[in-house]
Amino acid sequence: MNGLTKFEVLPNGNLKISLTKDGKAEMFDHFSSPPSDDYFFLEFCEGPLCNGWHNLNPEDVGALTSSLIFSYDVEHDDNGEVKYVGAHYWFPNYQIRSPAQDLAEYGFVIFAKG
């Protein structure tokens, strides 16, 4: 899947992930009830994640969370380990809702700046 979502940093510093026209068609043509797991959500985010955005592990930014974390400002060492992370974004409601649920219901989801 490619080109199904668009990542946009908002003026308030948060990250808005929106379904594209193709993303809306894909979601509603193939799912009567969208899955709520992170794997599904990451599949929909494949385009941006293959073009400069990164899905990070919480320990990469010293976070104590199970939320997905994204950043466009990441540096790796020669072994592929994360050595620097600039601005990064997380989904604070991860214990209550899935970002996939917001994406399906509203057409977008907001990740807070960390």
C-alpha cells in the first residue's frame, strides 16, 4: 500500500495523519469494520514511512509508553542504531483508542508532539 496517508506537521506542532482519496477508497472498499491494531495502521502509513518518516521504538526517545512514535528527524550510527531523534510524535490515547479507529472514523488522526 502506498499513497494512502499524508503526514502534515500542524502550526501547533502536532502531527496530522490524513487519509488520501485513495486511502479512503482502500479503507472503505476492503473493510466493513477497520482493524484497530498497529500493524494495520502502519500498513496505511507505508508511503510516508518509506519517504523520510520513521516509526520509532519508545526506548529510542526515552519514552515509557506503548504508543506508536513517528519522527522525520532521525540519525542512525553505522550499525543502524538510533543515535539522535529530533521532533517526534505519539498518540496519547493509545490505551483507550487505536489511531486506526480515529483514521477510519474521522479521516485523520492527531499525534501529539513529544
